[in-house]
Amino acid sequence: MSAVRRLVVEADGGSRGNPGPAGYGAVVIDGATGETLAEAAEYIGVATNNVAEYRGLIAGLTAAKALFPDAGTTGPDLRVHVRMDSKLVVEQMSGRWKIKHPDMKPLAARAAAILPPSSVTYEWIPRAQNKHADRLANEAMDAGRDGRQWEAAASTAELDAPARTPLPDRGPPGDAAAGAAKARAALAAARGGAEAGTLFEVGAEAPEAPGPTAPGSTAPEPTDVSAIAGAEAAAASASGSAATPAPQVGWAAAPDLGAPATFVLLRHGETALTPEKRFSGSGGTDPELSATGRDQAARAAAHFAALGTVQEIVSSPLRRCRETAAAVADRLGLEVRIDEGLRETDFGAWEGLTFGEVRERYGDDLTAWLADPDTAPTGGGESFTEVAARVAAARDRLTARYAGRTVLLVTHVTPIKTLVRLALEAPAQAMFRMELSAASISTVAYYGDGNASVRLVNDTSHLR
């Protein structure tokens, strides 16, 4: 009979406005000793209480699994008891209440997929008994308000935690130090994977497809940077050594840079011209969204509502973008600001034509345009060099205005490709090497030292 390792996860989330600025907190506790093994907290932007509570649950279960990644295989069986003061989350995850709200279904599915459902139990507790997680959530919201990231090393949440008693029927005594050592090993493996990753790494906020995932399925689990930081702090504490700053990995911000300005780049939904692959810039007819495009905008809105991370919305002035942005804004309760710098290229005489039609009518001009970013389309359109200057100016303006915030930019193919290209310091010809689908999502983070990090490119999972 294999040994059983028992953990307790206490999680909470809050929103100052419901919806409003929101954050979550979670703590992993050794069920045998009552010792804290890991903490996780994060400011998630504008969201509801329920979204924040589910995000706290996800972070807590993710941190628990990171502590014992070999549980159930080469290691002991893992049993996790979740305690929350959210009656909704406890009853829904226990299967006693039906999950009706569309924003909750994908979050519940993510939580159910982290560990086998048979290994997780849920208990409602009064708020007074959930002070540790509640304090973590408030620390995260305070950090977001101040434009900072929550830091595990600076947290004082455990000071308010009530005295804990071991879980009954706990089996062999737990070993917090051994668990923390496994956390260090898991963190080292995670760092190695990040360093050997692909060019466009998906971070903590990688979008997931809407709709529930069957409990116990093998859906991918997002990496939570703040949960990893909490596990690092627990590991350092258990080993008796002072915490030392972790080296910067991938797109993670160095502690002195603060939270980045994160641009979530949403291409507008389809118009009648999109499936025909016609040039449709800022010098043409300014078409509206088609029925397909409106459906895509609604799916994007549901996706961002479930994530709960978008704090601001800025749109191109063109109609297709304004309609897409309005769908998201209505769902999130945010206003849409317009920035002229986000409009599409003016394609001059090529507006409304297919690539083949342009080659037939303006073959020499097209060849020159493909070869030289300084060449403008026939009839006085904009060159890619001109567009890049305009988009870079908008980028600088918006990063200054929204430092430390997550901003949805609803724009077009050329501006999004330009922002990605500039972030990668790639040549102009890279524009022709990127695919960008209608209503796709890309993400770029801009840090205080001037560096940028591409997190996501052309994700369409929310449309499936």
C-alpha cells in the first residue's frame, strides 16, 4: 500500500467593485504539521469576485501539484483538501451545484483538470478561518493598485493566519522540508523548460478554449509565475537559508522593473472582405463586421470575461475594430478609447482587390512593395516604414500611459505584426512570415527598462 501525502489548500479572491480591480490568494499547507509550504497571489485586473475566487483555487491546486509532481507515480499518493469561504465555488466543484454562468465554466474546468477529481475534496469555511488567503488576495490587489507585482518575500499574510491543527486520519507524519526540496526540483525543471522553449512562449495568461473540460482530462495547465515564486519562498524557508532573487527567466519581470504594460492584441473579427483575402486598409470602404465577425467578437468577449485580466480597451478608429471592441467592452463594463495610430495601412489603389488582382494590374509596383519596406502601394498609400513609425509612436504613447496595466488593443493585421516584429527586433521582411487570423490574440509585454517580451502570437483557441 503506497503512502499518502495530505495537503490543505486555502484559497480566496476578491474584487473591489465586483467587477472591479481584483486579485487572488492561495496557500498550500502540510496536512500533517500545519506548516505553510507555498503561497500564491496575483493581481488579475478587472474581474468579479467569483472569477477571482476560481483563479485562487486554480493557483492553489497548481502550487500543490508543483510541490509533489511525482505523486501517484513514483511518489506517494496525493490528497488535497480545499478550504474556501466561497460557498459557490465549493458547491460547484463538489458537484452539488450546477455551473450555469458561462464565465465560470472554463475556470471550473481548469481547476478540475489539475489533479484527479478523486484526490481533491472541498470544504466551506467561515471567512474568519480563511485569513491567510484573504490577506494574500488583498496584498495582490494593493500591489496592482500601486503598479507593482506581488512578491512572496515581502508578504506578511501568514502573520494573520489562524492557528492550524493537523488533518485527522493523516497517515505518516509529513515532512515540510522534504516537500520544499521537491518544490525546488520542480522549479528547476520548470526553469530549464522555459529556457529551452520555443520562440513564442505562452505565459500565465495563455488563453484557453471556452467551455468546460471534462474533469480528469489532460488539459494543459497554465504556469503561474506568482505560485512558483511562493514555492521558492517556502523552499528557502524550509532549508533555513535566506531567500535570494531568482534569475530572470523568459519574460518574467526582474523585481526592480515593476509590472509591465501588457498589450493584448486582438485582431478585429471578419468582414465580408476577410474570407476573400482582399486588401482592406484605412483608405477603403471601412466595412462592418459580418455575421461571422460578430460571433467571433462575442467569443472573444466571453474569453476575456473568463480571464478577468483586461483593465483598459483601446481601439483603431475603423468600424470593424470599434464593433469588435464594443462587444468586449460591453461584457467587461469598460470604456473604449480610440487611437488613430492603430489604424490599418492605407493600401491606396489596392484597396478592395485580391493579391492576384493587384499582381495582374500593378505587377511591378507589387514586386517593389514586397522587396522594399520604403515602397508604398500604388496610388499614394502608406509604406511599411511609414506604418511602423506611426505604430511605434502609438506604442510609446500607450506604454507610458498604461504602465503596469493590461490593455486590450483592438486593431489590424499590419499594426499587430509590426508590434510583434519590433518587439523581436526582426527585419521588416518578417511581416510576410507571420500568419494572423481574424479575431486572433497576440500578447506583448513592455518593461520599464525598454525591453519587450512576446508572450503569444495568433492564438485562436477561444474561437473553437
